[in-house]
Amino acid sequence: MADLEELKSKYRSVLDLAKAKNVRLDHCHIQDDKLFISGAAPNEDLKNAIWTEIKSVDESFSDLTCELEIDSSIPLPSPDVKTYTVVAGDSLWKIAQNELGNGALFHKLIEANPDKLENENSVIHPGDVLVIPAE
């Protein structure tokens, strides 16, 4: 039988991207031995972005069922919100250096991601999606 927390962990980058892009998730549970997520995206582009992320996690997505509708009443994410997907070898310093122009600004990443980063010792994993604050 599929484990909810294990599948949520596998598809964490999808769930994080949905949150960052104002995609409403109404359901996230195990159904038919798969992770079942359903909800609505503000537009087709954001719906497609979620599907692109799903396929980057697992091209076959055989352990996932995703049903997303378009709901234009959902506000679009703020245009100044930029995200970054963590890759192997990244550190908060390295991301701040590349995205903010100065590694010493890593604390701004922590402030912009309170749900994921507690302090400078917070562990990041490949696939994590971080909000990059406006400079």
C-alpha cells in the first residue's frame, strides 16, 4: 500500500510550486494506491507548469493522479514572485550568490521561505522550490 507522506515527499516540488503559483489544491490523499491531488489553477499556463513539474519528478507519474481545472477567479501570483528549484550541490549561499548577486544575502532567502527554511542550518533538497525575494 502506498504511503501518503512518502508520495508527498516525492512530489514535494510539485506541491511547493502549486503553492507558489496560487494553484488551489482541494485534495491530497491516497486513492487507488496513488497520490491523488485535485484542485484548480488560475490559468492554462500555470496548469501546464504543474504538469511540467510532475513530469520532471517522474515521467510516468504512475503513482500519481492529478486533476486540475482552470478557475479564473483565483488570483494570479504576483509577477514579482520568482522561484528557484534547488539542484544537487546547491547551498543557500550559492543560491543567494547566483539569484541575488551576493551570497551574504542568504538570510533574505530564509525570510522569503518561512514555511521551508527556519535558519541558516535548514537543509534544502534537490527539487525544493524556493521563493526568490525581489531585490
